[in-house]
Amino acid sequence: MKILVLGGDGYLGWPTAMYLSNKGHEVAVSDNFVRRQYDYELGAESLVPIASLQQRVKTWKTITGKSMPIYVGDLTHADFVYEMIGNFHPDAIVHFGEQRSAPYSMIDREHAVYTQVNNVVGNLNVLYAMADLDPNIHLVKLGSMGEYGTPNIDIEEGFIEINHNGRKDVLPFPKQPGSFYHLSKVHDSHNIQFACRNFGLRSTDLNQGVVYGVETEETVLHPDLATRLDYDSVFGTVLNRFCIEAVLGHPITVYGQGTQIRGLLDIRDTVRCIEIAVENPPAAKEYRVFNQFTEEFSIKQLAELVANTWPGGARVELVDNPRTEALAHYYNAKHTKLVELGLVPHLLSDTLIESLFRVIEEHKDRVNWDMIRPMVNWRKTHNPSHA
């Protein structure tokens, strides 16, 4: 298949592009490199050094013999989107190309507006380009489990049957997002569902949990092929941050009491889930939702697992929660559809954490301690640390 990966320079976009290419698909990548600009803005950087996208693609071709065209541009520019899709003629589009950080969206008004415009408008341009150029293209869109929030009922996969006043219907599951970033994902989901119904498109919405890890079969082939390891409080994934704190003898910082529950998955399962979705497309006019995670943990459970696995142990420290979220809540989300289509999950284990420890040890001199403490407060409209 011909697959276009939007956001192909990112933490997950780049490993996904290599994985799909390695599986025999013809892959092209697109990016505007704004994720690298966020690092300059925040004074942060990936713990693992990352090569430019051009160097990554060159090294990939040297190792595998497989070419990977690059499209450089912004998805909010409709002319670029139309030209790219019209030139490559993809069978499927994998859409990672959005601002992906909840804390970043909550810095202040400017960052909230930017996140929503960037994500919603870019996604709309992709939908219109598909409708105008080739409605048969399958859109595989990365959503978030954070769209659902933490309702006091079981979370279904996208839809729920409602009985009301003697009548029933299957409706989109109610959304209670916890940030302007997650709200942008909700807007995307509604827009995609409408576009499928209105334009006859087909789409898979992957509501993804928190991804951990940095190594796949492809990223370890050469240092140029490595993906990001973010640990800062704005873009860092929680398990990566906990492991860095343990390795460097810093207390493991847990927001609130650590009783918040989240769905997690290994980066190797992320790329496999994309493959499953792409190779099992929905019918025309079909909008489907997969909940993409493999296990549920509380934040405190993750912290204790890291503390107990790191040789010599580590201290867990509770800090004020800068987020507006329920500190204790019910959480039971369904996630069976991907397993039914063939996903065999990598479950969180000491082996995985030890591999993170190894990568962190190798690059620990690059840690910037100023980036670890929470810098964004959900309740403030302006955060002086980002002035």
C-alpha cells in the first residue's frame, strides 16, 4: 500500500513510518518541524539526540534500500495539503500531525488558540482534500483516550447504546476532555465522523493511551534512526520522566496522590496498531473507533514500579497537581477491537523499564533539571515561566 504519514518527524510518526516501510509498504512522510521549535521555545530537548528528518531518511535508505519521500509544509495551508495528497496518491493517511501536549495547550490563551487552530484546521484540510481528490483514501487518525475523561461508567470503544424515554439509539460516547488539547481531539472526532457521513469517506479514529518507550526494531538499527525521549513536564511521558528521575537520584514526582488511572501501551504496540488499522480498512462512509492501549495503571503504581525496579530504589514524592482533574475516580475502558484484529500486546515489565534505564544512563548528562518540575498550571490563564 501507499501510506502517507503526517507528522512523520515526531516521537511516534517516525518509528511508524519506518515500521510500515519495513513491512513492505511504500511510505512518504510529511512535517513542518514545529515540534522541534517547541523545544527552542521551552528550553527543552530530547534526552536522546535525534537527527534531522532528511538525515533519518537518508540513513534509512542506506540501510534498507527503501526510499521515503519527504513533504515539508503546514497542514493548515490547504494548498500544500492538496498538492501533497495529489502528488503521492496514498491509499491510507496516518495522521500524527498535530500539537500533542495537554500542558502546552494550557500555558495561556495564545497556546490554547494555537493548539485548536493548528489541530482542527489541519485535520479539516486533510478531510476536504480526501473528499475532493480521492474519497477512497483511508484516514487513520490518532486521537486520545483523554477525549473521554473519567466518567463514572465503563468507557466503550467510541459509541454507546442509549435508552431514553422508551427509545434507543447508538450514539458517540459522551466526551469530558480535560484540556484544550483534548478538546481539539474531540472536535477532530466529530468533524471526521461528519465527513465520513457527508462525503462518503472512511476513517479509523485511534483513541490512544499514554505511550512509553523509545526503542523499536527499526530505531535501534542506527543512531540516526532514534526517536525522541521527552522527559520535561510539558511534553514528557510520565513513565519516561519517572525513569529519568530514578536514574539520576531525583525523587519520583507524582502529581496529587497518584490515584489517577490511565491506559498505557508500549511504543512497539503503537506501530503494530497502526499497521492493523491500515491493513483492515473500514467500508465507505464508515467511521470507527478503536481504544488503543493495552493496560491500565494508576500513576502511583507506575512510580512504585520504577522505584522498586531501579537498583538501590528511589523515593516517591507527591507534589501539588497542576491539572484540573479528579484525583480519585472510576476507570474501566474497553479495548478489545485491536486484539480481535491480531494485536498481541507487549505488557509493561521490568525488562522494558530496564531498557529505558539503559538508554537514560547513556544520555544522562543531557538532562536539564529545570524542565522536570511542573511549569504549567491549568487554573491560570497566564503562566509567568513561559512569558
